[in-house]
Amino acid sequence: MSSVLKLIAKGLLFCVPLLAFMVYTSYTVDPVGLFHGDQFARNAVEILLEGEYAVSNYDSLEYYTRDISEALIMNADTFDTIVIGSSRSMQIDAEMAGEYYRFFNFGAVGGDYQDLYGIFYLCVREDKIPKRVVLCLDPWMFNTDIIDDRSNRDWYLAFVKGELGFEIDYELPNPTARWKALLDISYFQSSVAYYRRDTGNDLIPSAVPLEDVYHQDSTIKMPDGTVVYEEEFRNRPLSDISGELYIHTQHANFYSFRVLDYMQPSPELQAQFEAYIEYMQARGVEVIFYLPPYAPPIYDVLLEHEEDNRGVFLTEEYLRTIAAENGIEVYGSYNPHSLDLETADFYDGLHLRPEATIRFFRLTQR
């Protein structure tokens, strides 16, 4: 072997360990969350995955809800059963969903139609499609005017275009792009800088022992994804709740319930939703519909002003038709009277208490 070749060989032997160290550091530290999700979110995910603690102050983390969901899907094993929807789904726990082990509730505060697709997209992207999906289907999930600034539009568009095949002006992400970062010197430098950073002023989610979750002054995220609201909110007297709802009904405050001028479900969103159901069922996913009820005074005023928000009632009719056509079970109803619910069964106008939910929502154990 010539001296030049020997020199090259020695150089390669020297470079391989350095290259391996660079790749390992970039992948492990992952400063912008390409491989393990948002760094801040991973602090919460580590607590949740342990299963022995809950996460405190979750109400202050609402802008990280989607990041936490992504980091969880990226770092956890495949879930058997998941819940997707708004905060109105966040009382559905493993027992109600007939799943005691591999279960997680991905309900999101302010969840809109983009979240309905975005969370499942993450499961597809990470090759972790669950066996059962409970879809919490609020009326506004079919209203294109309702978009929450906390939802991730890219996830929605990537799924609807890339997986469902709808023609949308959107450039699909390059699936190999993140892996190229492992060989990027700048990403390695960012990883080293992040690892050595001063964390003294970082807001870090804190762990709460499970036996203490019902005595907190903030919303608690449980290891199964459900939430326990702060003690003061949970224990509000019925007179306070009724008074609050009375104010809403007197002003017909439909804006607060996301149905202002909602006249009919969007045909565009209906087409996407039907393709979504077909996509899941073709992959062996059992789909469940959950229609979260309104508190009786709210539903009654919606009914009284049906001409201003008839989309609420048309949405329930549509979903029951789709369910019947596709062999899907439907639990709940926007109409609380059909479920024998009273105002005392609710925390407020939108959110049902878990002890009331389990009276009509309880799936068979798999």
C-alpha cells in the first residue's frame, strides 16, 4: 500500500469515531426536536411516560399541547387506543375507552378540524398507527371559519394531501431532510450549545404524585392524557355554574361556543372526513364517534335560535349517517336531554364531568 493510501486509511480511522460521536450527539440532544420532539415538551413527556406522576400547571402549557403530543408519539411505543379531539374529550380515560394499558388521550385545548387530522398524521408519520381511535367530533370540526392559532396546519395539510390525496397548494415535507441534519456540522454545534446551556431560568414542567392530583390549584395532566381541573374549578357550587350559563343564554352568546353563524357543515371538510374514515378503516383501525353534549341551558338556547346556528343540528345528523354507513359506533349527543344530563353534570357550558361521561360512554375492553 502506498504511503498516500496509508495516510488516507489512518485519516478515515480517525474520522469515523468523530463522525459517530457527532451523529450520536445530534440525535440524542436534538435541539430543535427533529427526532424526539420539542425539547420543552420532552420534559413533560418524560414525566408522563414514567406513569407514576402527573404534570402540574398544565393550563399554562396550552401552547405546548401539540408539541407534547408529538414528542409523546415519537418517544412512546405504539398506543392501542387513542382519543383525538378538543378539551371536551379530555375526561375520557382508559377505563371508559376499554383500554387499561396502551391508551392515551390526545385531546387538545381549543382543538379544531386541523387537530382532528394532525394527531393521526403523527401516528402515520412515525409508523405507529393505533388499533382504535375515538374521535371527539364537536360541531365546529366541520366549520372552516373555526381555526385555533395553537393547532398545527402543516400536520393537517401533510395528511390531507400526502395521505388522503386531496389537491392542495402545499409542499409536502421531505422525509429524508431530518436525517441529513445528523451529518450537519451546524446542527452538531447547536446540539453541543444546547447541552451546555444554563437552565436556571427555564420553565420546566413539574411532577405531581398521583395521590395529590385532586388537591392542586392548577390543571393536572395525567399519565393517560386526561386532565384533572384545579380543585376550585371542580368544586364550584351549582349556583355559580347556573349563573354563568344564564348570562350566556341571555345574550345568546354563540361566539363562546364556536357556533356563531354556523349554518351547515363544510362540503370540503365533509369530503376530507369521509376519506379520513375510509383511510383508517382500510388499515384495520376501529373508529368510534363521540359527540360531546352541551349543558342543558346552552343546548336549549341553541335550539331556540336554530335559524342562526342550524349547523350544530345538521352536523349531528351527518355524523350519525356516516356512522351508520360505515358500521361505526356513536356515543353521546350534542343534546344533553337525550342522555338524561343535568346542569350539575357539567363543569361549565361545554365540559362534562367524568362521572357523568362514564354513564353513557364506556367501550368494551379489547
